[in-house]
Amino acid sequence: MEKKYHSVFDIIGPIMVGPSSSHTAGAVKIGLMARALFQKQPESVDIYLYESFAETYKGHGTDIALVGGLLNLSLADPNLKESLEIATKENLKVNFILEKGIKTLYPNTVKLVLKKADQIMSVVGVSVGGGKALITEINQVNLEISDDLITIVIFHHDKPGMIYQVSKILSEKNINIATMKVRRSFKGSNAMMIIEIDNSDLNDSIALLKAIPFIDEVILINLNQKEQSC
Amino acid sequence: MLNTINDLINLTKEHGDLLEAIFHYELKHNQLTKTEMLEKMTCQLEIMEDSIKKGQKTVLSNSKLTGGAGKQLSDYLKETTTLSGDLITTAMRNAIAVNEVNAAMGIICATPTAGSAGIVPGVLFALDEHFQMTLDQKLRFLFVAGIFGMITANQASISGAEGGCQAEIGSASAMASAAIVDYFSQDVNLAAEAFAMTLKNLLGLVCDPVAGLVEVPCIKRNALGASLAIAMADLALAGVKSVIPADEVIIAMAEIGKDLDIKYKETALGGLARSKTALEIEKQLNYQANRKE
């Protein structure tokens, strides 16, 4: 894995509701990113907890934090404490499954299976420490989405010319691509583009990307808006 | 390239000053301007000061296991001549205050983590009380602590679940010690010595939280970290050097973290978390939780 911590502010921060940066703040971020990827509030979520998450999630408020993120609450939101009650009120069913004794690549790993009507998405997130979180899997496809970068995720058909069409629009809109990765599970299956960009001002480029034929979804992940400032 | 403490020392030479080197790094890698950085850091500073103030009153955690030590130490400081001196006792009081607020799910600034969030602010505001620092000096303290922490996080870990308590309390204490020495000397080499000596002293510290809560022993370990950071800063300022260089201490911490049994990595399956009293506490808390449900 590349360097995980990019800035002094990854260390002096985030501003957050206690008690744990990895089990609380990092978990809120995973919830927020999963919700952003699902593009709506799910009706039910199965939450599989591994290693340290599975052993200490209650004491560290990991359950409250993951659900808080799924409800779109920020790291420093005082309502975070009541997230489980809010979920009940908003008809979000949450089911925790403790996968104790199963070894994962990172000690604080969680798999979320989000459902609404006939839509289903599985997202794996890891909390690496100090409030930093990554998404490492969507629908069984390995990838990496970092919480501190602005990322565009595109679900598209596995066809020639897709990258060209996407990069053409981004270049016309003067959006600088920092990194770009394309993922698919097998030849001809649905594919994914993960594009990290420098700009936060995207104007109409998301709508233009959505209009490209054979693109199913265009999702923007930008957690910076959910960070507290004074 | 800023992967090691050695890189940081070289970058400081190149720019003539440690803070200028940090500003240069942030501008280049994160497109943050000086004004943006100072503004954001001022915000973090305010949250820290706020949490120290709050924790000087009794703030009980949900479990009721902790809260009130911040107030006890405040009263003690007013009434008595302390054994470890007012600077260290104030730093310990501040550190405990922040972590009692954290345990009660209050708002804090993670430095580098929530469980170790008392050490850097605790030391900083104790120094401020005794030496009346300017705002610029306080912000510089946080940038210096932060850059040492960033290198540690990338080379080893700042997560108790990955590296044990040494990764959290160890990293935070070493960051604070480096920042103290920078405040008094503006010498990055001396700061690195303080960093190395502090981290060395905390190698092997395990993460064994009672009932899986960020309370026991976490809160008092923030007092340990704050006092050790000041003590090791004194050694460095006296000219004492670490035989093992800072970068090698960081690597040693990473290796120890890898070898540590999972029982000692924030799973509450070993150490203090399995003591007789801890098991009784766990049972009691489960009983209360079940009754509530």
C-alpha cells in the first residue's frame, strides 16, 4: 500500500466525538463513504465486524459510529450518540454480525451489505488509525478509496473507449486527474473507474459523465465537507 | 521525499527552518496555502483548549468508570506544592482532562488518535501557562508535533489495533517531546533526539483496554506520556543523545507491533483487560446493558 498519511492534519485531527479515532471517527467515515456509494439511505444494512472491531465495538462506539455515518452524520455531530435510536425512527434496520477469530489484512475491518428494495451493494472498509479510513472492496471487486481525497467512482460497461470518453470530459472541464484505476471482476463484466481528482469545484461535469452511453452510475466521494471547522 | 526523520532534517536544512519545511511540504503535496494551514490549525487549537477546560470539571463516562481525575488534579495544584513540579502536574492534569472528555463521547481533536489525544495539547497548554507562548508559537508546536507524527504513522503505525499502545501513547508522547524541544531550541536535530528517547521508553507498551473501553488504562497513560515527553525534552536540551537514531526506533516499534499477539492489540483479550477486576467490571456493564435493552 502507498503512504496512508499525507498531511499534518491527518495527525493533528480530525475534530471528532470520542472515544476512539479508529473505532469511532474512522467508522463514521466508512459509514459515510458506504452511503455515498449506495447514493441513498438504505432500508437495511448487515454489518460484519472483524478482529479488533469485533472484540471491542461496543466499548468504542463502533456500532453507533457506523450507523451514524450511514445516516449522514458528521464526525463531530453531537447527535452521533443517538444514532441507533435515529436509525430506528428512520426505519433503517441494522444487523450486527461478529466474525470473531477470522484474520483480515487490516485489524479494523468491516463489511457492510446495504439494501433498499431490490438494490444491494456490499462495501468493505478498513480503519487504519488516527481517524483515517479506506474503502477496499465494492461488490467483491478490490480497489482503494481514501477518505481524504476527492474521488469519482464510475460504474460502466466493459467496452473499448470508456476511459477516453471520461478523460475527455474531465480535460475539457479543466479537472486534473491525480490517479486513475480501472477495475472489473472478469472480462465483459461490469467495470469500475476510480478517479482521484484535485479540484473540488466540478460544476456540471458529473452530469456530463452520467450522459455518456454505457455508464450506469457516477458517484462523487468527498468527505472534506463532513469535516468540522470552527 | 519526506519518509523519514532524516528526510525531515535534510528538508529543514534546505529551507533554513523546520516550520518553513513543513509549509513547503504541505503546499507541494496538499495544495494548502500558509493562510489555510494557519487557519485550520487555529481551529484544532481552539478545540483542544476547549476540551481541557471542560475536563477540569467532573465529566463522567457512560460506564461511570472514569471522570473526575481532571478536577482532582486541578484542586491539588491549587492547594499543594506538587512533587513533580507544577509544569509536569499541569501537563498531566490537562492530558487527563482531554481524555475524560473523550471517554464521555465529548468533542476532541485526535492527536494522533483519540485515545492519546491528551498528550500533545496537555503539554502545549501547560507550557503556555508557564511560559506565555504567542499564538504563532502554539501553532508551530502543533505543526512540529504533526510532522513527526505523520512520518511515524507512515513508517510504523499510530493504531492500537495494529501496533499496540506504543503506537498511540508512544507516538503521541514522542511527538510532544520533539515539539517542546523545538520550542526551546529551534534545533530539529535536538528535537529528533527527544523524539527518539521518548519513543524508546515506551516500546512494547500493549493495548489492553478494560471492557474494551477507551478509559482504563488509556486515560492515565496520557498522564504518563505528558510527563515523559517533558522529562525527555530536558534530557535532549541538556545535550543527551539517543544511541539508536529516531528512524531506527520507529522501525523497531513497527517490528514489535507486528510481533505482538492479537490479545494486546485493542481486543481486550489480554493484560489488564483480563484481570479479575476488569472481568467483574465487564460483567457488570453487560448486565446493565442487557437490562436497558
